[in-house]
Amino acid sequence: MQRVLSLPKITKAYGLTSDDIRGVIRLLKSRALVVPGNVTIARTARDPEDDHVLACAVEGYADYVVSGDQDLLSLDRFRSIPIVSPAAFAAILKASR
């Protein structure tokens, strides 16, 4: 998680500092539901490396998969779980206030 958040394209796009990244990781660790990884799915995503994200979403009963990955976004949804961009998810959150 820290590796992805530290990618130059992420830090630049969101203006993240090292302290911001550590804070996000602390927040996620304190509030995230960690699933054991017992669910497997048939190959679904264009990039098979992304299938574990979908399996995790199913196992954790996710309401959304939020990703900037075009291979995942191209699916639009997996089973009944919508797959949305971070911007789309921010709009969903804003509308639900």
C-alpha cells in the first residue's frame, strides 16, 4: 500500500507528502476490514494480476471497488459490486452527505 501511495504519479496528482501517506496507512490499518484471502475467482480482469482485487471485494462484501486501473474500470462492475474511479467515488460520497 505504501509503495503505491508513494508512486510519483500518485504523490504528484494528490499532493501527498510522506506524512500524509503514513497518516493514510494508519487510518486504513485502524479501520480496514482485513479478509483472509480464502475466496478465489475465475480469471475475470484483462490483467490477471487484478483478479485478487475482485476476489478481495467479494470476500469482504465490498460496496465499491475504487481504482484508477483501467483494466478494472473497464469491467464497470464485478458481480454486483460497482467499480469506480477515485473521482467518481468522491462524487458518490459527496452526494450521500
